[in-house]
Amino acid sequence: MRPAERGAVTVEAAIALSALTLVVLAALGAVATVAAAVRCTDAARELVRLAARGEADRGRAAAAALAPGGAVIELSTTAEEVRAVVSAAPVGPLPIRVSGRAVGAREPGAALSSEAAA
């Protein structure tokens, strides 16, 4: 090895490790995003299921337990149907939001709670 080339392997290894680290971080971020999207969908589904039965308060508690931390839970109801949207930011520093939506028919005889109508 010539004296001018000393340390070239070290620099190449540092660049390769940096690129590998970025790829691993991107893959972990993608997995976290998909997992958060699934959790949001599960939370919205559970909220709609309980709200359609007239148990909106219980549904909100269940959705909050299922949703990722810091998720925004929205519930809207009409006389015939219940809609829920749960959204969250899965990877803190990135401006990405995922959401899950669910719609269900209100069960006959289910009471419309005042909180669910808001």
C-alpha cells in the first residue's frame, strides 16, 4: 500500500456503515409506521363496534388503549351509522401521520349518547 492510500479502507468502511445505518433506520421506521396504521384501524373498529351498541364512552376507552400513544380519536354518529377516525404520528420527528377509519350501522335500540354526538 502506498503512503497516500493509508486510511482509505477506514474511510470506505465508515461510509458503508453510515449507509447501512440509514437503511436499517428507514426499515425500522417503515415497520413502525405499518404497525401504527394497523393499531389505528383496530382502535377505530373497536370504537365503532361499541358506539354502535350505545357504549361510546367504553369505546373511547378501548380505542385509547389500542391506539398508539398520542393518537387523535374522532367519533361521529348519526341516527343510522357510526364513524370513527383514529390518527397518529408513528415516528416522532417525521411529519407523517397514519390513520384508521371504520364505519358501522347503529344497532336498533342503541341509545345515542351526548358525547358520541359531539
